[in-house]
Amino acid sequence: MTLPRSPLAPEHFPDLPMIKGARFAAAAAGVKYQGRTDVMLAVLDPGSVMAGVFTRSATRSSNVLDCQAKIGADSDAGAAIIVNSGNSNAFTGKAGDGSVAAICQAVAEATGLPETRVFTSSTGVIGERLPHDRITGKVGELVATLDETALKPAAEAIMTTDTFPKGASAAVEIDGQTVNIAGFAKGSGMVAPDMATMLVYIFTDAKVARADLQALVSGINARSFNCITVDSDTSTSDTLLMAATGASGVDVTGHDAFAKAMEAVFLDLAHQVVRDGEGASKFVTINVTGAANDADARTHALAIANSPLVKTAIAGEDPNWGRIVMAIGKSGAAADRDLLSIRFGDVLVAESGWVADSYREEDGAALMKEQEIDITVDLGLGQGCSTVWTCDLTHQYISINADYRS
């Protein structure tokens, strides 16, 4: 499926720094489409540590279950990540388990790694058996072409309905030395906050203990990938893996600068996923303040962000603030109609349970024509706050998903 590039896409794929101790390769295995790069391999040097977060779906794939079983182990061995697009290997029963085992075995034999250090992901159509022999048949080629600079081909290989590859990086100085972070992601539809929300792979040459890296990943994920939604649907295959090779020799334990740089990469990739939401024409930030607590604020923000009526109004550039009121009322979290205020950007739309005296419809309509829109709701109940990022809902979303398996 070839789709036009999202109007919200960045101008180009960023120049990602090499991550010492990590090498990448991509190949065309013909998993679903012929002549399309659809499998990527990352191999990490000995001493690398792995952390991850995964979908909470009750129907998660064999790949996710296998990664979850492996991710908590400490090891001095290196590691490998192999990912295919075109087929999610989800809802494939014991055959799915067999596919994961066959791929892990092939990668382990080709790299000399233990199978317990091979992590797999699959993304694409649900319910079709994965032709894993096409992937295992490419492992030798992938290993032979591993390169520190091949992050962009790796990012391209994991795309499904994505219209552009997604990459981000950051560098931070610690004790006079540079630590690099770089990563890539795929995600366009079936994206909702129930982590992860897509496939994400992030690498750093920092030195950090596995437990500390896991704590960072889990915490930052809650403020980034778990705060985006395209369509409220949680995938069976969602995975975020982060590897720290330690090759820089710089111990980042307890350094806030590293955590902030890492969060910047997570947020950048998360926002790119929303900007590539299937059929998206608007990037929307939902800010909820004044809630009884942060949990209520998040509930309200997601109710607004996931409402088809809100999303279609934004797509139609209609400043229909009544739909915001509706979404707040249905969320189930605490709200008081007569304390609400609503803003579109800097425009005060409603306050004290009624349209603001200063509001003019033409001001709201003008703001809705922008590609990036901020909606702020203050509930007037407390100090709780939350920010969620989403996109609009256009007819193209229907077209893409109606034809997805064709």
C-alpha cells in the first residue's frame, strides 16, 4: 500500500548519529510485498543491556510474549533485534510461537548469540501465518551487511501504512564526554495509549544498569508514547525496546541531563507517530488543567482526544466547542459544568459553564484552519493536569483501513 506523504511530516529523515556498539541492516524478504524492504536487524555488542515496554492487549502476539519473557534477564552477552513488516504474527496460535522460535534460532546461529538474547517483532496484518522462512532466509544477508550507519534503512523496513520513516536523536555532555541517543519508530494507525503504542527501537552508547534503564524507559514512556492516540485502538504487537551498549564508557546513572535527552527522543518519536496518523491533516494537543487529580485529567484528555465527533469537527475546521463539553461529560471523571473553561489556542471560548462574552465564532474558525491546534480545558476543581496528543479523523482514515488487507 503506497500512500501520499502526510502533510504533517517533517521535511526529511534526520541525520542520526552512530551509536557505538550497535550495527544495523535491512533487506527485502517478501513477507507480504515483493521488492519492498521489510525486515531489519540490529546487533548489539557484548555488555549491552536491554529494557522494554509492551502492549497490554489480551491478544498480544507471540513475538511480544517472547520479548516479555526475555527482557528482564541480566546478561553479559550481546543482543539482537529482528523486525519484519507486512505480517504481525498475531492470532496465529502455536504456529506463531514456532515462527518466533525459528527466527530466534536462525539469528542466534548467524551471530553467535544465545537465543535468549534475540528479540523479535512483527507488524502488519493480524491472523495470517508468518512465512518465517522468508525471514530466516535473509538472516545471512542481514548479518553480512551490518553497518553502524544503517539506521534509516532499518527505519524504512518496519513501515506498514506509515507515510514516512520516523527517527530522532539527542546528544548530551556528561563529565566532559558525549553520550548519544538515537532511535526510530513505526506507527500510523491502531495507536492508543496502552503501551507501547507502536514499534519503537532506541539505542544509546551510555553505560547504565539494566534495572536503571528499565526504570527510565517505563517512566518516560508514561509521559510520551502513553500520551498519544490516533484512533483509540491498541495493537496486538506494540513494543518499545531500548538498548544501552555502554560503548562510550560514560556512566549516566543519576544524571538528569541524560534522562531529559532520552525524554526528548521519546517525545519526538511519539509526536511523529501522531503526525503520521492515518489520514491526519491536523496535529492536536489536548491540555487539561484544574482536574481533581492527574488521573482524572488524563481521563478527560483521552475522552476528548478519542471522540470521533471532536476529531471530525477538527477535520472539518469547525470550532464546535459543544463537542468538547460532550466529551468531558461522558468521560466518567469528576467535572462541574458551571466551572468549565475552554480555549482554542489563545482564544477563550467558554467559561463558567457558558460561551464567553468575548468569544467570536470567526476567531475559533480561523484557529481551526491551522495545521497545529491546541485545545485547553480547565475544570476548576483542583491541581490535576494532563497533556495528550492526537490528530483529526478524515475520510482517508476510512479508505486506508477499508482497503488494508486488499
